[in-house]
Amino acid sequence: RQRYRYYRTDPHLRAAHQQHPWSIVWDNHDICTGASREEAIQAFFEWVPVRAMPEKERIYRSLDFGDLLKVILLDTRHIGRDEFIPGTLNRSILGEDQFHWLKDELKSSTARWNIIVNQVLMSPLTSFGKVLTHDSWDGYPKDRERLLRFLVDEGIDNNIVVSGDAHFSYACNLEIDGRSAGVEFLPTSITRGNLDETVGAFLGTLLKGTFEAAIKYFNPSTRYFESEAHGYGIVDLTPNDANCEFWYVDHKELTNVERCGRAINVASGSNYFTTEIANPKKPKFSYPRLAPPEETLYQKGYEIGGQGGESFDGLERLSKSSRLKTIKIRENKKITSLGCEYEDYTSWQKGSSDGKEKKLELNAGEYLRKMTIGIGEEKKSTLVFYIKLVTSEGRVLEAGTPSPTMIV
């Protein structure tokens, strides 16, 4: 929860969520933390804008966008994933339930394009005959083989696997027995370290050309590989083709400068990357009208509080749609803490745990109508000595001692 809260202090991330619709699945750093997996999943659903599925801990699902696109989001991290054991070839990355669900979704799809969103690299990635990582589908070859064979045998075309996790840019054809079942598009990280940050800038620059050449040599289905730049990817779909673009930005300086490093095209029905353009001169995006500035339940005004955690002007940002459920106040001659809990399980609290607690639980449809705050000086700090809350039903929550300065 603290990590999600910290991320949400970034105004650019909040603006991105306001501006665009998101379809999100978790990865290992979301649910494989120091906390239990159950607690990590609970925090994920509390903070991330995702509709919870009826089945507990399920994240895989599908989204239809008319007759152009079906988006299938997989869970290759949690549900169904077998632990990797060297020498065991029949382990599954999806599990039988999810695998059969995936086949049904693909077979019943009436869309021109199927995008399969997947946490880890699906295509083989080897060097000198050695698998580079067993954390990806390379560690679960049985599932990869039966999925690609299913796509080819059933004649299901126009499949684009969009993957994450790896910190490089990658595009390849997904082939089995000399036939292509689709393509894979993996954009790089925005900020996390790539090859140059991992081994050092100087050494990374020296290794960049050698490493990229080796990847292409040992993996002939590879169409594009770049190990240093940071950015994001765009898939632009029409009924006739799909254009996969790698966009790069400066990850150290705040700037709106960006460039398209590579654009690779897939013709409808081909099942492989057909054409590509290096460093295309793409026009600047014509962005839609920006979303209005975010609204919060309170705006910073008085600088209330002082040293020792008694400040009420924190950076909690709460949506106006958050429905207030419970208010808690602690008093010890003055107000020592104030906290609120919401029906969507978000909450905030400022102050200490000293003093007697008073709380008020709102009824359905009840809301706060009036708030009175009494402030005063103590040791050169402005503190809250009194709070009175009146609800729409006339109920009152009052704590502390009235002071000469009252704010209504």
C-alpha cells in the first residue's frame, strides 16, 4: 500500500490515468513482495483501476472492441503457474483452466485482430544454444508449443502477443514447424534499468552491438532488438494491417521530446512482420482534448500542524467519487489525529495514536453537511484544538476544546 501510495504522488501518472483508459494485469513485482501474496493482491485491487473478477485472485479476462479487436489478458505469474524445476518439461505457465479458457476465447473470436497481453516473453530467446531465462515461456515450453500449434491447426490468424517484464525492445515472428502463428511485440521499460544501467554505461555501450548481434544470430525469427533505449510502444490497428511502433524518450530529464525508433507492420492474414522502417519520421500525435484537472476532497489552505506528525496537510489524493464511510477523531486536550475510511477501502489518517477515540459511521446516503475547526498557537505551531462535524441527518461528531479562532 505504501508503494502504491508513493507512486500516486507522481502527477504525471495520475494525469495518464485521467487521460486514457487502462487495461492492467499484474506482474511479479506487484504480487511477489515481502508481504503475503494474498495481501499483495488485496493491495493491488485497492489501488489499481481494475474491475475485480467474480473468482477470487483472478486477473485474466478478455475485452471486445467491436469487430476490429479482441484483447485477451493473461495471468502468467500467479494462477496456474507451476514452480520451475529443472528437467521438468510438462510444467505449465497458465494452468489447465486458464489454457482451455484461452483456447475458447481465441476460437470464438469474431474480431479481425487478437491481441494477447502477457507478462513475460513468449518467443524463444537463446544464446549459444542456452536459454537466457527460465522465468519466461522458455521455462514452460509445453504450453508455448501447444498454444502456437493450436493457432496454426485451427487457422486462427492475426494474433499479436504484447509482452512486458524484459527491459529491452523486441519484435519477432512466433513460429512452429516452419509456420508462423502470429507475432510478438515487446516495448522496453520507461525508467527501469536496461543493459547499460545493469552493467554500467561504458561497458553497456561496448556490449550493446555484440549482444544485439548475438540475439539476432541465434534467434532468426527476431525482427528487431534494442537493449539500451527507454520508452513505450504503440499498436495502431486497421482492418488491413497492424503497425507496431517503438517510441523512445529521455528517462533522466523531464521533456516532451520523443522519437519513433522503429515501426514494423503486419499485413492482415500474413501472421508475420512484413515490412519495417528504421527511425521513421512519424508525425507528432494529435492528442485529444486533455482531461480536466483532478478534483480532491480538500484543498491545502491553512498550514495546520507542526513537528512530530500532527500535520493535516498531507499529500493524500482522493477521488470525488470516494464514498465516505467512517470518521475517526482522537483527542487529548487538543485533536491528536483525524482519519477517514471509504467504501472503496481507501483510507487516510494524520496524527498520532494518543488520546481517546471518537468515531462516526455514516448511514447510506448520509453525508457531511458542516465542519467547524478550532485552531490555536502552541510552541510556535498552529494546532487543531477542536473539530465539530454535522451530517445531513443532523448527527454530530465533536471532539476537543473550542478555541478563540474558529473556522466553519
